[in-house]
Amino acid sequence: MSSDFLALALPYVQGLSPYVPGKPIDELARELAIDPADIVKLASNENPLGPSAKVCTAVVEALTELTRYPDGSGFALKQKLAERYAVEPTQVTLGNGSNDVLELVARAWLAPGRNAVFSEHAFAVYPIATLAAGAECRQVPAKNYGHDLEAMAAAIDSNTRVVFIANPNNPTGTWFNQAALNAFLAKVPDNVLVVLDEAYIEYAADSDLPDGMAYLSRYPNLLVSRTFSKAYGLAALRVGYAVSSAAIADVLNRVRQPFNVNSLALVAACAALDDAEYLERSRTLNSQGMQQLEEGFKRLGLSWIPSRGNFIAVDFQRDAAAINQALLAQGVIVRPVAGYGMPTFLRISIGTAEENQRFLDALTLVLQQV
């Protein structure tokens, strides 16, 4: 007779639902007997350029060392990041994607009797990490689908240990400016850790978004998390990082798993930082693709949330589930966001011009049928 292991799990773990990622191409191909080559995936905010040639060369050269453990300290990558942001290597924490950094924060500072504050329509990992630590989720209602920073500051109490804010935010693409961030940080108590999630910040270059790195010297309770999965095109290798005070990084390293970033990811990230041309191409393609989709939505009479990420959330003014299913039947994968409290929206990642057009053509057909 087998045991009920769910019942044996911690009560706050029992209430969790697994994170649901974007549907893989191979999965849809199996389900609908479609040739994978005929499927367009615009669901996971991946970089449509493919990897940088410099990254590919670096990864191939590192293959001969697969029998060796990675550098557990990530020395070379930390040095590059420290030089890039004019900080000390002791201020850098590496993660298996920036998700890993968020989990480390929760493991180190959250527990039963404590709480974390975050916004409605924010990244799903914030509540997952908080609940997995047994802490209380304080979800603050969104303002125009974005962060209401004033209300979030007001939600902080004596049991708050972490506030998660994202700029730009996923899945809405909304953002806040320097004045809003200045006002917010000035209100947060010194003993509350502010996690500024900038996973998409590279796409917002030359805009009114603040650079979180510029605030670190003024706010010792600030941690800035970033990733190589988006603009740098390394989603498959899972490498992210945080920059904070050395004191915060020291705590994170106490709970960080050994070798949490693999060797190929480390060398790829170093090569990616050196490829400025690839990053600029990524930004240009994203800007052009965003304009292409916005123009397409306008022709179709649809509304959307303006975005500073590499994705855009479009509103169908009705339950979008049927539209999503019809797009899947056309071989087009996008992202339902009903789980984020946005059942009438679908989130579309920016692809190549051809992929974007394939999506718009499929959507035009689907809207005539559904």
C-alpha cells in the first residue's frame, strides 16, 4: 500500500501548482502530427536570432572539458560582470537562470511568519518561491496592468522581508521610470530586501527605464537580477546573475548549490558579453518586430499593452482560450496568461519578420472562425 506523499509534504508545498512553461515545438508536433518545421513558437520570449557565432565557437572549444566540474566560483564570468558594472566580484551571484537567484532569495530570507510583496500580473516565480518557503504572499493590485509602486510600499509591514519588482514586467511588458523607482526605494525600510528583476532590461536601452545598477551604491538593500536567456540568446544554457552588496551576496552563496552554473553556460555567457554586435541586432530585430505586431493588431481592431520587453500582450476582450487552441491547430504557439489573472489576453513573443507574419496571418484566419 503506497503512501500519500502529497499529504506528507509540507502544507504550503501541497498548495503549490507546478510552473507551466510555454508549449515546446516537439510536443505540439506529437499532439497534432504536424511537421516541427511548420511550427512557429512565439511563447517563451526566446531570442529568434539563434545563438551568437562567438558563443557557438566558445561552447565548441569547451566541449573537451566535459569530464571536469565547472568553476564553482564562476571566476571569469564574475570578473567580466564586475568590470561591466563597475562593482566588485564579491557583489555578483551567479544562478542557473535568474529564476535560481529568485529562489535563493526566498530560501535565505523567507519562512513561515514572514511575507513577500509583489504585484498582481507579475512573474509566476515570485509567488511560487514565496509559498515554497512557507511565507505569505502579499499581492498588490496592479495599476493599468503594471506595478503600483506606491501601494506596494504601503503593503510592507514588520514581517516583510522581500519585495519583488520587475522592470519591464513579464507578462505585461509594463515599466516604471526613474522618478517612480526613486520614490519607491526611498520608502522601503532598510531591513527589507528589494529584488529588482531586470530580465528584459537590455531591450529597453535608450529609454526612460532606470538602470538598476546605478542604484546599488545608494541602497544596500537592493539586489538587481538579470539573465542571459533573453537578449543574449542563451535560454537553453540557463545562466543568470544578481548584483547586490557584498553582504547580500555572501548570504546567497551560503544557500547556493555547488556548481549551479554549468561550464558551457559560463563560457557562453563570457562570449556573449563580448558580442556587442549581436546584442544590437537583437534590439533592432525586436524593435522592428514590435512595430510589425502592433500594426497588425491595429489592422485587426485589437488592443494591446505597450511593452518594453521582447513580447506583447494582446487583449481579445473575451476568453482567449479558444483563440489559443485555434492558433495551435494552425501550428502557431503563443502564451496564454489566464494564470496571471489575464484570461482575455495572449502574450506573443517577438519573432523574426517571417514568424511574426505567420502569426498575424494565422490570427486573421482564426478570428474569422472563432
